[in-house]
Amino acid sequence: LVNIVMWIVGLRFIEISVIEPLGYKEMIELVSKMGWIVLVVFLIFRSWGFYNYKRFGKRSRRMSSPPVTIEHLAEHFQIPVEQVKNMQLQKEIVWNNPGLSEASK
């Protein structure tokens, strides 16, 4: 209900501030010019997208990272492999790192 009232107030404000001073003929010309501008911008973006599609197609040049192994995780966090396996089975892990200060949290 509030949304409908705000739309009515907004449209009335546009009518008072734009249409009444300029007149309906000038308002139609203004909307027509804005429509042409929107159409030109749309065509520019559409052409750009078509060019990119033709130039690059469906090729994917992104390099994916190899899967992380348990050994890599153990080496990175400096913990035993068995502990990594146990942690992967846990639902929730609380990691206490004494090297972190309270200011850096």
C-alpha cells in the first residue's frame, strides 16, 4: 500500500516538475530522445558481446589449480597427516594459534 502511494506521489512530482513547465509535446520529444539513446547504448553493448563471443568463443583459458592433497595440507599447517584426516572428519574445528596476537584478530 505504501509502495502504491509512493508511486502516485512520485508520478505527480514528475508531472509538476517536468511535464507542466515543458508541456506534453516537449515531454514526448524528451522521452523519444532518451529512447534513442538507450537503444544506441544497448546496440553498442550487444555488438561488444557479439564480438567477444566470436573472438573468444567458448574457450576457457583459466588455469585450474590441482586438487590439494592431505600431505600438502599437513605440510602447510605443520601438523601430522593423521591429524589432518581426523580434522576432515570433524563437523566443527576450533583452531587455537598462540602465534596470533589479540590485535591481529
